[in-house]
Amino acid sequence: MFKVRDALIGLINLVVVASWSLLGLRFILRLFSANEANGFVEWVYRTSGEVLAPFRGIFPDSQLEGFTFDFTALFAMMVYGLIALLAIYLVNLLSPVSPKKR
């Protein structure tokens, strides 16, 4: 039987996994100074830039021996994870699971 609660939680998880994947790829590509002229790298930066937009300018990028640490991407991943946890909590709160009949 189709349950709206399960569909909402699945949608929340899908959105979070997609945003974490993009931001994680961005972090790794920036960490190793990937060639921005490459089509895939450019696509990842452009697409993840939309997800990262609300957090731009919070932290400066740190450079250490040729590696760039994108703390803004890590912070965005943390915030999106917390928002997802809150959203799942609210979905569960508003539509509690009924006890199974014996």
C-alpha cells in the first residue's frame, strides 16, 4: 500500500543525497585543483554552485601546499543534512505510524 509519509521521506532523502553528491564532488575536485576547462568539472561547479549559493562568503577557501579546502561546501553539506533531519522529524510527527494489527 502506498504511503504518503514514506514517499515524502524518500523524496527528502533523494534531494539530500543528490545535493551531498554534488557538493562532495565539488569538494574533491577543488581539493585536487581539477581543470575547470574540463566539461565534467565545469558541470559539477556550475550545478553545485546553485546548491552552494546561500552559503557563499561564509568561509574563505584555505590553501595548504597546493590543496584547496572548500569549507563552504562542507558547511553546506552539514546544514542540508540538519534540514533533512528536521524535515523527516516533522513528517514523522505529522503522520505517525499506526501500530500493526495482530
